[in-house]
Amino acid sequence: MPAIVILGAQWGDEGKGKATDLLTTTDTIDYVVRTSGGHNAGHTIVVDGQKFATHLLPSGILTPGVTSVIANGVVISPEALFRELDSLIERGVAPSPLVVSANAHVIASYHSTIDKVTERFLGKNRIGTTGRGIGPAYADKVNRLGIRVADLFDVGILQQKVEASLDLKNQLLAKVYNRRAIDVDSVVEELLSYAERLRPMVADTSLLLNTALDEDKTVLFEGAQATMLDVDHGTYPFVTSSSPIAGGVCTGAGVGPTRIDRVIGVIKAYTTRVGSGPFPTELFDEDGEKLWKIGGEVGVSTGRNRRCGWYDAVVARYASRVNGLTDLFLTKLDVLSSWDRVPVCVAYEVDGVRHDEMPMTQTEFHHAKPVYEYLPGWWEDLSGVRRFADLPKNAQHYVKTLEELSGTRIWGVGVGPGREQTLVVDD
Ligand code: IMP
């Protein structure tokens, strides 16, 4: 199984690291690759009982023998990159080798400035971004006003590109947002200050990864954000600015679709979302509060409370379709261990009409009301269960019903935060 994609099937924070952990029990992974997003993601890695949170670095950064790759589709804040690396080093762990694409775009401090002022300007229409400059950096990329990693090694080019990028932004900042203009030279100086440390890490990562696949190495493409946050296929405009779906892995890494062997969608046994935007199964009652509390639903990246709701099988079917999922990994089943019955959304009602599939338009999705089926619950603590057959009968039934409703086989289940708290469904 040389090329494996792990991605989020809902609105992010599904616990993608759990699927990676389970995979490492059977496969030796040689490369872990980020292909989209930036330091807006959040991975929690536990090594020898110590907890580490990374936002930009691939989760392989603490695994000896693994090469971590930040591919061309990622937007890189050099400041965040070195801050994360330094914080690992300060805590006494040696990061494994890291390779960075020469073509990846750079987030400079002005991108997060623009991100924040734009959100403020949008008022009640704001997206609820992480404020890390992700959207403005991708906007520059598409507008052909971006700075790429390779530009940091040519002062003349860098100066020209920063000037071009700031020309319009400074007019906007001063005339629309009533802010001070940003000084070109200080941005150039800031970016150049990272160049020397960055240079030895930079390579043609598309060539590196394709060569690795030719040599039958195992490459894990690690998703950030999730399907419903995809700029094309998510709940636009309440999305991130990149393509976290399986197709985005190919453009984000320079690897062709025929090379991908397995696409694993990670999905929670219920649903959460941070930021603004529609969320049909969202709960505003004590059940929502209970999911939030038992599930510890606070964002790794921003510390914001996550909105909570029941499992949405329409979203699961949609994620199966747009990603071509081969497997689902169901996380946090243990959180549901204290309900007499557990509602599962099987369809939506939109203005009086039943929709079994994702409605075609965003307006319809905003009007979608969940149609629930109620599955029998269980009260047993699942945290020590390691075999599917040892789950309470109702929990097994819950997993098997989700599998039927979601259109993809459920390969693994998470029953707690620890690395070993997983089980394989077909064991
Ligand atoms: P941005 O990616 O900072 O532009 O934020 C756009 C939207 O994506 C906001 O609703 C964020 O809360 C959401 N978002 C970005 N990254 C993550 C993530 O890693 N998990 C969950 N939501 C995210």
C-alpha cells in the first residue's frame, strides 16, 4: 500500500492522528506529507506520555525513520514553522528530517493582518477564520501575487514580488480599512531572516515523492481541515481557502491520481464544527453541552469551543463520494456511552422536500432540517475495548448502521485519546 491519504470527512478536528496511529501498527511509513492548508490545522501527538501540538508540521515530525514533507499546496509561515520546530527542540525531542517544497507559497505577517481586518470588516458575515493569514495567502497565489519559498533565495526577485503584492493591499489598508500601510523593506527583511535556516530543507518535493513511490516506499498524505471546509466542495463561503479533499492531494503534492491506493476518511461518531456556517445537526440543548463536555471539544489550534451535533450520514455519504473513500475511521465512539438512544441524521428536509443526498445549492443546505433515526444506546465504558466483538451489542449495531448509511466500510474505530485505544472492525 504505498500511497495512502488520510483526510477529514466532516468539518475538521475528526482526530485524524488516530487513523495514522492505527496505520503505523501494520505499515511502516516512510514519508508523511502535508499537501494543503497551513498553520491553521491542529495535530496532537503523544510521545512517551508527553503531549505535543503541531499546526503546520506533519505528524511524522516526531517519528524516527520518517521523513516529513511540506508539499507545494501548503501555505507556509516561516515564523510558525521555526516556532514549532524550536518548541519541539526546547522540550528535548529531536525532529526527524523535514523537506519543504520550493514552490509552496509563503505567509508573511501582512497576510494575517489582512485576514483579521477583513473578518472585522465583514462583521456578522465573518467566516470565523483562524486569523492566521491562510485565505489572503491563497488569494495572492491565485491572483499571481504570491511569494514562494524559492523567492526567499533571490533578494531582487523577493523585493519586486513583495512590492507588487503590497501595492494594492496598502491602498486597501489605508483607504478602506483606515490602517497604516505596510513597509516593503521591513517585510523583505523579515522574510530574508528565515532564508538561511530554510535553505537546506528545500527541494523539489514532487520529484522526491514520485521517486519514493517508484521505490515502493510508503507515503502517507496527511489531510488538514476537511471535506466540508473544501473551497469547492464545502459549505462555501464558510470554508477554508484550499482543497482538503482527496483530489487536492494530487495538486498539492504533484502526484497523479493513479498513484493513490487508499483514501481513508476520518469521521467522528457525532459532528463538530468551529467557525461560522451551516450545520444541520447542531444541538443547542443539554445534549450538545454533554457532547462538548465529554468529548472535550475545544480547538487545538485556536482554543475555540467547537459546536456539537449528532452524526450526519448525508455528510458522510457526500464525503464518500467526493473523495472516493476506500475506508472510514470512526473516532470518539466512547463519547456516546451515556444515552438511551442516539439520533443519527439519515436525510434532510428542505422546505418540505426530503433530500437523501447533499442538496445542490448552499441556500437549500442553509434550510436543511435533519431527519433522524434513533438507534439504541449503551452505557458501558468503551475505553478498554480492543476488539470489535467486545463492544456492547448496541455500539456494534451503531457502527454497522453508520457503515450502511455512509456508503463506505468502517475500517477502524477510536474508543479513547490514547494511541492504543483503537480497534479494527474486521478483526
Ligand atoms: P481559515 O482556514 O483560517 O481561513 O478558516 C476558515 C474556516 O475553516 C473557519 O471556519 C475555521 O474555523 C475553519 N478551519 C480551519 N482550519 C481548521 C481545522 O484544522 N479544523 C477545523 N476547522 C478549521
